[in-house]
Amino acid sequence: MPLSDQEAIADEVKLKTHGTSLENVMEEGLERAIYGWQDHGYFKAELTDKAKTLTSDPVNLRIALDINVNEGVQYRLRSIKFQHNKAITSTEILRGAFPIADGDIFSREKIGQGLEILRKTYGELGYLNFTASQGTKIDDANQLISLVIDFDEGKQFRVGKIKVLGLDESAQEDFLKTFPIRPGQILSSKVWEESLLKYPDCPCREQQRLDNQTGFVTLTLDFRPCPPE
């Protein structure tokens, strides 16, 4: 790996690694370093670490983390396939969620970005419990990685009730007239989140209660004053 990329990984480890014990810091730092190498295609990189205390006082502990890397070979992405997807059957749409082309250097970060885009896309369609897991097939001879994304779409949820707390009856009616979500419609996570941006986080509190049996969601918005801290 080019030295500049190695230095970038080291900076990331230093910036984001912390913990309450030496063991915690070593474990987290090693995990971040492994992620960094895998994000550059070194999917089978083997890393070990050791630490040396630099300074210590009752509040802070500064250490030097020495990570030894056996990076192995660099892998590229062969393909991404999907299974058990029913709500969205277009492979083109699903594949377009991943910002990585076949033949590109394999990147854990880009795969993670794709999975997050899928979660949001399904959430917009009302599949609020959507999850996806990935299976990995490695071709060592050609240094290629194939992925199979397995979908668990769950139910498509609709709005059952909308509860408004902390407003009198007239104010509740006025609020619900302008609120963009109506009972009976498919609950889009995007519309729900965008709707809440119109109101401050506190005292306007929100809650979703999903009924997995019926496929309906009860939405609660609470305008009562926040309790004192």
C-alpha cells in the first residue's frame, strides 16, 4: 500500500481511537487499522499490535501503538448479486446503490455505503424493519471477491394512528391538517424524518410504535414541556 494511504489510516486510528483501558484502546485501534486495509482491497490482511505507555496520570494515558501488517494480496470486486428481494426486483436499481463498479479495488466502506442506501430506499417504501446481510466468495487465484446480498424485507408498514400530546383539541386539528402524513398511507421513513425537521427536537418528541402483526404504525408527537434536567 502506498505510504500516503498508510499514513491516512494511522491518522484515522489516532483521531478516533480511545477507551477506558489499554486493552480497549489496542482492540479498537487494531480494528480500525484492519478496516483501513480492507477498505483498500487487502481483504485478508493480518494485523497484530503492541502498545507502549508514553505518559500516564490519574486522568489520561498516552500510548504508542505499534501495528505490524501482513497485507497479503489486493482484491478487486467481481460482482454483486441479490437474493430474496421482492419489493424491488430491478437489479439495475439495487446495483446502483453501491458506489463501486465491477473490477474496482474492493472497498469495505463503499459496500457499507451501498447497504445504507438500500436501507434508506426500503425505508422510503415503508419497509421499516428491512435488513440485508452479505455473503462473500473469494477467488484467491484471480484476486477477486464476489458478494451476495441477502434481503430480509420484513413487512411494509402503514400509518395506523397519529397521536398528538400537549396541544388542545383545536390546536391538534390544525396541526394534523398540515401534517404531511395521514392514517392509512404507507409510512415513508424519509417523509417522517423530513416532517420532524419542521419542529425542534425538544419539546416536540416523537415516537414510532410498530405492530408487526397488523403492519400498522402508531405515530406519537409530544409537545409537552421537557422535564427539568
